[in-house]
Amino acid sequence: TFPTFEPAYRRVLTELRDQPAHSTWTRGKAAVEITNVSFTIADPRARTPYIAARKANIIFNHAEALWYLTGRDDLEMIAHYAPTLRKFSADGYTLTGTAYGPRLFTTGGADGRSQFDRVLALLRSDADSKRAAMIIMRPDELVDPANPDVACTLGLQFMLRRDRLHMSAYMRGNDAVVGMLGDIFAFTFIQEFAARLLGVEVGTYSHHVGSMHLNMEDREKVDAILAEPPRPTFRPVAMPPVTMAILSEVAHWEERLRANSCAFGADDGKGMHPYWRQVVALFEVHRQITQDGSLTPEKLDLLRPGHRWLIEQRWPSQQP
Ligand code: 5HM
């Protein structure tokens, strides 16, 4: 068990670099691997490592969480924040395996509900349930051997114990440098969102991975990450109580900012809780970086210090 994600991230990267169990070569990539890796994070809100050399994209992290929670599978939204995802799309418009949103949040099936709706309803009626599991990878994903995008996550499970909502994620494979950072951000965000919907405290987050690996192409980045001493970190901010409606409101802003059809300023979105205004402010910062090419001090002032620090590390030459 680790108090926050950052020491877990450093520990996994250190072990993979210094004591890997296997060397693998599959689908054109050389990697080192440790099998059957599990760890727990005591405070899943502390989901962001503050490591300059990682150059994490905190805007993409929020976009991906929103993309999942709103049940989307389109490249149009997600590739706007991470263009490299285009190469995983078989049809040029959608993602299949990587798009966990439709599998978790799209309503349908015999009862017209999503997996997420069902497990939340279950926990409301049977708090101690062991059945609150949502399945992601599908049996038919290996039918086409050339499928470029097979889900890496097998499933997510909630366990509500003593009014705290714990989550376990089960993954067949996880890229420790890039994939794990995004996956743990998104899964713990979904966990906190679910806890807020249920009106309970956030519990622990546990990550279980069959093949934890480090691709050889990322080795130098890992050396740079591990050479950086841990710094005093920024305190995590708690999500306020939510309804599903807040997602539409944030998504509406995201869509317009992505299209560059409006801007978001200090006087906008006053009806929204500061937590969600902060998320919209990140999308505004992205709009400025991509459309205007540089950031203004007024926009950076909208960001809380941790987010601002991450943006400075990722886009140093776009700073005012
Ligand atoms: O050969 P394979 O299908 O496993 O290649 C996909 C790789 O993408 C995974 O092994 C993993 O390294 C990475 N990945 C990840 O870490 C992919 C996804 C998309 O589902 C993810 N995390 N969420």
C-alpha cells in the first residue's frame, strides 16, 4: 500500500528498470516485464505524480475521464487531446478497445441501464455486495487477429465497505510509463465520481496487472523520471457531490472550446462548482495553446497551483 500514486509509480518503474523478470517482443515492440503486479493507493484522489520529466498532460487526463464518463468512442474528441490515439483506430472515426465509456456508461441491454447504473443500484440495495463488477474486455475482441485495439482492462470492481467506496482494477496488460498514468487517473476519477453519486467516502484504489511492462523506447524517459527527486507535492482537491447532469454541462463547454467557438474566462460558468470550473479552465488552456499558440496570465490564473505547475512543465515555451 502506498499513500498516493506517485510513490507507487516510482516503485513500479524502478523495479521494471532494475529487476525485470522477462524480456518480451510482441506486436513490434521490445519491452521488459514483471508479471502479476498489484498495489493499493490509500488516497486515490492523489492521482497525479508531480514529476517534471514525465511531462504529463493533465488536460488529456481530464478529457479522457470525461470521454469515458459520457460514454463516447469517437476519435474526434479524444484525438484532439492525444493525436497518437489515431493509430489505434481501425475505421478512422472510432476507437473500440480503448473506448471504455460505451462499455461502462452507455445505457441499453435488457433493462435499459448501463453497467455503471446497475452496480450503483446494486450497492444502494445491498451495500456489502461482491457483485458490483463491470466487465470491459469482450470475448470477441480476439476474433480478428489484426485488431489494432484490444481493451487492456478486463474489469473494474467496486466494494462498499463501512461507507467507503473501494475500487479494484484488473488489467491484462499495462504500459507502466504512459498507460498506467492515464488509466489510474481515469479509474480513480470514476471511483470518486461514483462515491459522490452514492454519497459515501472515497476508499482505497487497488491496481492488479497481469503483464506490467516498460517498452524499450521509453527507457530514457524512465531514467529521467527516476533521477528526479520527489518534490513537495500539491494537495489533492475533493470532488463535490455530483449528479450525472454536471457531465453534460462540462461536456458542453468542452465541445465548444474544442471547436474554438467560444472562450472561457473568470466570469464564465458561475453556476458551476469551482471543481468543475477548474476542469473547464483546463480545456480553455488547451484551446489557447492549440489555437492561439501561447497562454495569457489571465488564463493561468484560473488554474490551481498543481495544475499550473503541470502545464508549465508540459508547455514551457507557451508560457506568457
Ligand atoms: O499488444 P497489446 O494489445 O497488449 O498492446 C496494447 C498495449 O497498450 C497494452 O499492452 C498496454 O501496454 C497499453 N495500454 C495501456 O497500458 C492500452 C490501453 C488501451 O486499452 C490502456 N492502457 N488503457
